[in-house]
Amino acid sequence: MTTTMPMVEMDNICKYFGNVIALSGVSMRVHAGEVMCLLGDNGAGKSTLIKTLSGVHQPSEGRMLVDGKQVLFSSPADALDHGIATVYQDLAMIPLMSVTRNFFMGREPRKGEGKGIFGALSNVDWDRANQVAKEEMAKIGIDVRDPGQAVGTLSGGERQCVAIARAVYFGAKVLILDEPTSALGVKQAAVVLRYVAQAKARGLAVIFITHNVHHAYPVGDAFTILKRGTSFGTFQKDEVTREEVLSMMAGGQEMDQLSAELEEFARTDADRAEGKTSGLEAAAAAEEALAKSVSDESHKLH
């Protein structure tokens, strides 16, 4: 286990929206050169936690530290100034603009001092900008023959990599990836996961948010698991199996109950096929199992 000072730390974070408790006592530490996978089903609190870390929300309780110093971000720009860059699912890209324009987004290299109404664009060093965009994409194994092509012509995985490479190029120390593989096929997801591994090798602290254990486990060093705004804790990779992570995400008791119900359905179907029970008896047994499940769930809620 890493013993150095965490690059970023969230300590007992709570977030309330009126009477709604979105986060309750969640803690997480991420070190340089580490991929922390933030896992949880939809509604677990992953997005709220990350928006708190990236300056969109301020915590209601708890504290955040960057390089050992307590911080309270006033905006996403403030978080970015501290080296925390977030790549959201929508990527904040304009499909009809070029790869280069999307890569720099107003931070293009300049030459001289432009004057007049069009000065801001006329003094952009486009040759240098195109060269940087092409080189940075090549570093992650993506050959962009013409960086002037519309970014919308790239695949989903390649567009994700443009956004990630952009964050790294402009000095991110902590890279937050919000469900980067959720809408991608197997090959394109592999492209993104390969770059996550490269970002780790460069010494970045990476927070990889996903509900897909099969994407998280190969690249993750540690796993923080959320459910309904609370944390199951943080586990190093050698402390937990893929199946255990999946069980905690889904809720072990719920999965065990579902397995028992499915086994009951399978048994009654088998009995009916062998002539041991009539169709009505099998249906009644199945209905009884379902009613018991609903009753148990109702008792939990009350």
C-alpha cells in the first residue's frame, strides 16, 4: 500500500440538497501514479462526489486536501488551477470544429500581437497548434493525419482521448474521468483504457468513475465503492476480487435473494417437466416465492 502523501484526499465528505442526503461521510485518497476506480450503480453518488471535488459543488461537511493542503474550490476553474481536470461524458467538444481547435479551446499558441477586431484569431500559430495536437495524439497511439479535420469524424474512443490528452497537456495532476467507456464498444473502450494506463505511468493521479467492473478492474489499483451516498470503503486490488467488487456494488443480499428466487423457478419448472407437479401447482409455487420476495422488501422499507 502507498505510504506517500496523497495527491488528493476527501475526508468524511457530506453533501445535502435541502433534505436530500446525496453523500454521507465518504472518504477517498488518491496518490500520484495510481488509478482509483470510483464504482457504484446509478444513483450511488459518484457524480455528486466528483462534482464536489471538481468545484461544481461545495461540501456541506468534511474537508478536501490537495498535496496535503486543505482547499475549498469556488468553481471548476479554481479546481483546474490546482491541477484537477475533469473529463465529463459529453466531453465539452464541438463536433464541427477541428481536432486542433477542440484540443486548445481558446488556448492556442500565439505569434506576435494581433490587432483589430480579428486580432485574436489572426495571431494564432496554427502550424504550431496543429503540430502539438498531432504529436500529443500520436503519443497515445492515435494517428491523426489531418489535425484540421472535424473532431466529429473521429470515433467515440478517439474523441475521449482528445479530451484526456488535452487535460494532460495543460498540466493536470489529477485526472477525473466520468464514465469514459460507457457508450463505447469493446475496441474503443480498450483505446481509452490503454490511455488511462499511460496517464498513470506519467505519474498522474487518475480517478476513473464507472459502473462497469470489467473495465475498471484491469486498470485499477484501488477501488472505492459507493452505494446510495455511502461508502463501502476503499480496497486495494490485492484485497478484493472482481466478483466481490461486483457483489458490493449490486448489494450482496439482493443478489443472493434473486438467486434463491431463480433457483425456485427453475426447480418448479423441472418438477413440472417431470410430471411431479401440475402446471397450476408450479404456478402457485412460483407466485408464492414472488409474494414472499415482495413482502420481505416491504418490511425492509418500513
